[in-house]
Amino acid sequence: MIPPRAWNGLALALLLAGCGGDRASRTSDEAPPRPEGARGRVVFLGTSLTAGRGLDPDQAYPALIQAKIDSVGLPYTAVNAGVSGETSAGALRRIDWLLQEPVAVLVIETGANDALRGLEVDSLRANIQAIIDRARRQNPRPPIVLVGMRAPPNLGPDYGLRFRKVYPELAKKNDLPLVPFLLDGVAGRPSLNQADMIHPTADGQRRMAETVWKVVGRVLAGRGWKGEG
């Protein structure tokens, strides 16, 4: 029998483990803005998955992506703007503050806490769209990478399906590169997750960094992104 305290984590992990490979395309090949004489900020707007809850900050995937940025000699600084427990509404409330300084690339990871709380899918969609719209009012306008998430199965198949569609549909509508599933290869694997089966271990974060870098690395290099079929 599954202990009640473990249900939320296990339920989320089980569904996430079975996610598919939705893709979106970025058609623009324009390089992201690089302030002359300065390193551009790559801002990772996210939840505890981005913040690296339970780990040292340098073990979270944004820090690991910084190492990849440095290894290829690109002039960018990764900024970990993950907040534990934050919903998409909270991310929307923060976006103005995060955009007070120039942003070279904005990576949006939100929705996991909306799902765990069973919040309305339409609200999730509207909040993410509003974040995208706000970022696109910046001058210069930063490229945006959208990171996909899934809902736990205890909320029912209809909710799960509607939730899952939000990310590829928004990516297509806004012509954004999409990381289809942040926890690809991590969800549901005890060796890659902490005891709550929600928050990845250091090894899990390394796997997440590889997943995100496949998209973000191409955007930073100015090569755009063309998803697989």
C-alpha cells in the first residue's frame, strides 16, 4: 500500500514517466541579443524543480547549464529564478521584476504546482501566455524557451490530457522552442529522485540539464531550434 504522504509524489512521477515526445519548432535563426561588453542573462523562471530544492544551488540544472555555456565559450550567465511551491500565477506576478534587467533568453518552467493543486488548466494556459506576452514587450525582445510538464493521474485522464496539451499548443501558437518534458528519463526512477519522488537528486538534475541544453544550447548559439517530427 502506498503511504498517503508519498501519494502526490508517486502519482506525479508515474504520469510523468509515461509522457510522449511532443515537439514545437522555432523558425527564427536570429541569435539572441548579446549586450556588447557584457554577458547576456539567461533567466530560468521556474519552480522547485529549477531551484534545486534539497540540493546545493550549484547542483541545480541552471548551474550545470552555466558550465556547458562556459565550456563552449558563449557570453552568457545563467540566472536561477526558481521558487519552490510557486504556481503559474506566482510566476506571472514575478515576471515584471525579473525583466527589470535585460534578459538575453527567458526559459519558462512552470505548472507542476498548478497540477499538484488541481488548478484550472485554462488559468495555467492564460498565465503562461501572459508571461510570454510580457516578455515580448521588452526591447530587445528575448527569445523564449518553454519547458513542458505533466499532471498527476489522480486528477483524472481528462484533466491530464488537457494539461499536457497546454505546452505544445502554446509553443506552436507563439512559435517557441519547446523542451517537451523537463523530467525525461528522471521521473519515476528512485535512483534519480529524492525520497519524496518529486524532487530530483543531483544525478537527476544532471539528466535534466542535458534535456534542457539540447534546446537552450541551440538557441544560445543562434542556430534556432527545429524539433523532431
